[in-house]
Amino acid sequence: MPLRPTTALFGLALAAAPPLSAGRLGDSHASTTPTVASAAATGGATVSMGGVRNLADSQPLGVTSRSHGYAYLASSTLYGQTPATACGGVDTVKLVEGTGYIAVASAQAMQPVYDENYGGCGWECHDETGQSVELCEYSQCASNTAAQGCTCRQVGACWCGQASSTSNASTGTASMGCFSCAKARFLRERPYGGNSEHVGEGEDFVGEELKVVVADACPYGPNSQWCPARPGDVNSCGLKNHFDFTVYPAGLGIDNNFVVFTPEPCSEELQQRIAASSKCSR
């Protein structure tokens, strides 16, 4: 399936030069900033066999209607490692190597504040007739096809995204800007039809608890089916949070599985690496 993609902690200044990467771009035309190169223009989510589920038939989504003691629920996709992200140009491999963390991109709704010096992070959507619309609508969970032929494009670099006071528990959208961390665990359930096998008591999870750090952005424009635009908005699966993983845990058969998570402070080692490598002002 073709895919698109906090409060300041460190005292680094934004680089005067244009950013190296726009977060999780879906195509080469996603940004209106000519100097921004896409680090993920050819990225893609893994796809499970079987059709997508009708959105009306999947509310709530089985086991995903429960957060299992975690604070939030999210959908997930996979896009691979990148040497220069929208969170200050960090290398996702070097950032987490040896730390036990997995680098992810969080949905624009989870980091809705952007530096206007780099064009901010907006979007433009049109239906099949060319009529401008605010957002695209989807009738199927995880579908790439929006209603009435709606498509969107990114406007701005989506560089150094930060969370906002409007991203909080009251909206259901987690505050997960650049370099936010969380503990997380994958659920057995996926967004596709044919994968709704019975999940017995104690069998809701796949694998052990893991730690993630937000190192990139997943802008709404080229990722409208997965990454909500504003706090409180939902994606095609009716969820308010989304993580795009650089890697999935090996050997578990993770395939766009839903994930539960709770934000927590990053480790001291990871904070030191962020301070040394990111061009974002923290």
C-alpha cells in the first residue's frame, strides 16, 4: 500500500540553511518549498492480504476499543529508516542505535505546531472535480481511496513539529511532538478484513512492551488516510493517533497492527543524542 508518513526540551537553534527533509512526504510534489527534499518519497506501508474493513462496521474496532491500561490507542504503518528527518535532520538509525528505542513519525495532529520560517505545515485538498475541500473522507478503514476522488497535498516543510496544549486527553489526541517518547505495545488486531481472528483473554498483545521516540512527522497532506490533521480529528480507521514506524519488531509478523501507548520521558542518553544531533530548537 503506497503511503504518503512537546514542549521544547533543548536549547538548540534552528539552522539558518533550509531543512534537509520534509517529514514523511508522500510524493515529490507534496511540499511547496523547492529546497526541501523528501527523505521518504518512495516509502510504503506493509499491507495484509484481504480487503479493508468498512468503517461503519468497525466502530469500535474489536479489541482496539480498549486501551489495556495504556493512555492512548493508535494505528500504525511502516516506512523504513531515513538519514534526515523533519525533526531537525536527525538520522533515525544513529539516533536510537543501542538505546532500545524505535524511531517513529507521529501524525500531524499529535505535533500541530510548526515554525513559520519554514513555511509551517499546511495542506490543500480537492475532490475529483477540482473543488476545494477542507479534509478528505473515507468509508473504509486503511483505504487509500477517499470519497469523491478527494486528494490532498502538503504545504510547507513540516519541520520541527511540536505538540500543543490542544493536543491532550480531552481531545483524545496525544501530545507527541518531535523527540517525545512513549512506552507502547502492539495489539493483535489489524485494520484489514480477514484478520479478525478470535483473541482470547491474555492474547490481545503481540510481543513485549517497547519504547518509541518521535523523530519525524507524518503530515496530513500526503497521508490523509492515516495521519489526522488537527487534534481531535480521526483517520480512515476512526482513530485520533497514528505512528509511522521506521522498523517493526522482528519475527512477530507485525503488519499495520494497532498499538497502545503512554507518553513518558525519554532516557537521559537519548536526550543527549537529540541535543547533539537535531537542528530543531528545543
